[in-house]
Amino acid sequence: MFNRNLIVVILFGACLIVATIGTKSEKLKRKNGESSSSDEIYEIFYDKDVNSTKMVEYRIQDIPFSKFDDAVNLMAEYYNKLEPMTESLDIGTTEKEDDKVCWRSLINYNLSVCCLKIGRDGSEELVGVNLLYVQTPNNESLEEIKPDMADVFDFDVFSTYNVDYYLSSDGILVHPDYRGRKIGEKMLRAREAICRKHDIEVTSSVFTSDSSNIIAERAGFKHIDVAVSWNEFRRKYPKSRFAAIKDSFITRRTLKFKLSDKKLKSSSFRK
């Protein structure tokens, strides 16, 4: 679907696997136009508003249906500019529209989270988003991973952690005006509650920038399955389009939670 380097297909190509996810988690998917009374709030905290010393309420929660378009638009406006690997690529208009279709499809599966700022008048502004999906062997890319990224993206989460599926991410983003409030860290911390709610034992993601690795570490993603130094990458692959990335490391980090055997056996994601 995307006319891109394969690494981006793997990082951001969850739209290629939506149909397969549907066979495992159709019960999570909302019908078009359907709101949900079960949107869970994972954390409420207070911090400064933009350009103000006044404290306002922020909520880390499931993305409400009324904010689906806002989540897609926030990703479309900032993600490809701020994530170092996609920033290195020449992404055309058609591919950007494909991204929006992909992101909207993922949100429909009711796994993703957001941060809402609650105004004094009760208004809600979406200022952060983490797009999540369930990875299974059936929805992994069948294409060969390019050698320069194989160490990170060839890592076998399934056999390493003895699982048939795990929670992964298609991107995490905080609006630039709202950085410095630990919103990204708090959205990552919500992964445990999401995994427990849906009986998912493992969550694993790739973190490509210094900032994402810092918040991952603070959020509890301390176990690093594999790390690749961008300096070493530039030395080894000087002609790669990713050689211009100035960050320190790209890592794969995984968290595993203890769930009861009964919960695991009853999970809708089991084969």
C-alpha cells in the first residue's frame, strides 16, 4: 500500500494488518458513528495550561469517538515531522492520505489512548495520542527486512517471551505546545492497564529517538531487547537515508505482565 522503504512499512504499516487484527478482536471494534460509554480514564492529573500559569485538568484515557478525527489530524500534522525516521523520508501527499486511513482504522479497534485537556468550560482538547494494535504472527510483514534495521525489527518477541500476540504501537505523539508535562510518559504507563483489560501479557515497541527512549525508561520500559547506536549505524550504512539521524540509539523495549492462566486462556487474541 505504501511506496516506502520497508522499515516504514514495519514501523507505520499497521494499516496493512487491520483485516487480520479484525479476525482476532472484532469485539473491540466500534461501528462507524458509535460512541462508547466504556471509555476508560487511566489517569487524571493537573498541570499548567499553554502560555499560562493556571493549572488545568488533563486525562489519559481511551480515545472517545468524538475525538477520532482530532487524533488522526494531530498525527497527520506533526508525526512525520517529529519522528526521526519518517522525517528522513520523502513522504508524498498520497502516502500521507494513506497514513490517515491507516490511523483511523487502528483507532476503531478501541485500544489506542489519548491525552485530553479539560477546559474550565468543560471543553475537551486532544493534545496527545498513542496508537496501539495487537501484533500476531499472522499480521507481521512477510517481506524481507532491510539489513540496516534487521537487528531491531527482526527481533522475535513471540519466541523470546513465549506469547502468541502482544500489544504494539503505530506511533506516540504529544502536541509540541504541550510537551514538558510528562504526557508521553503517562500514555506509555497506561499500557499496563490496557494489557490487563484485554488480557494481553506483553507489550513491545521500537523507540527511535532520544526523547522517546527517555520517556520509555521513565514509564517502566527498562528492559531493552536490542539497541542499535545511530553512530554505529551511520558508520556502517553511510548511504542510508537514515544516516542523517542525530539521535543516540534506536531500541526495542518490552514489558511482560503477570496474568492468570484463566485470563490468558479466555483472551480473544488466542489462536
